[in-house]
Amino acid sequence: MFDRSQLLADWRALTEIASPPLEVVEFGNRDFTSICSEQHIRVARGSRADFPSGLLFWIKAMEATDWYNLEPFFTTYAEAALCEPIESSEFTSTVNEYICSLVPSLPEFVLNLSGWHSGLRMYGEWNDVAIMAELADSYILFTWSTSA
């Protein structure tokens, strides 16, 4: 998909490109069994036909979920990305760990990983988790965060 050196070299330039279509679904604190949990899940999907690279998808998915507008925080955030390769089993177990108290169902595109090519762990902090998947026909982003 991409590595940390590619991210550091190219992410700023990719912010200048118009975004191809994205499907974005967000869940806020009212979507969890405890509305006091301050949890937030964002998922995004983009077609590989529309996104020539996983890095472009990641940048545009982050912009679509309002992370990009938090300058200067986003510069520090982007440059701290892990870009650690993960397998489909780790993607699935991470998603399952963070949706255990989510009341509505996630979109099927996050749960069905057929056509798996590769995955990346972007962040793995106690309050911020982000993982990506490259499938045969799409890219998927799953993020979980809490301000608790």
C-alpha cells in the first residue's frame, strides 16, 4: 500500500488533489451502549478505480472525517503515523475489539474483507486507533477514538 517514508514525502502534495468519491459513516457517543463513553468511530471506503494509491485514499478519508482541518495538529498527527503492515485477521480483531459496545451495525464493507490484499495500522494509542485495508476493489479505513 505505502510505507512511512512515502507518507512523509508525499502527504502534503496529496492534500492539493480533489477527492474522488468516498463513502463515510460516523458513529458518535450516542451510538454506544454508554453515551458517556465519549467514543467515536469513523469508517470510510473508496474505490481503487478512483484512488490511484492507498496514500491518496488515506489523506482524503482523513479530510472527509474532519481530521485535516485541525491544523497544526494534523501535521504532527500525519507525521506520527505508524504505517505498520497488518494481516486481515488483525484488521478483523481490531474492529471487533472496538465495536463491542456499538449499538448500530457497522457497514458491511468494513466486515467483509474478501479480496484482501494488504493492511496497515496507522495508529494504536489507548485513545486513538486507525487501520486501513486494501481489498481487490476498494480501500477501507476504520478509526476509533475517545476523548475520555
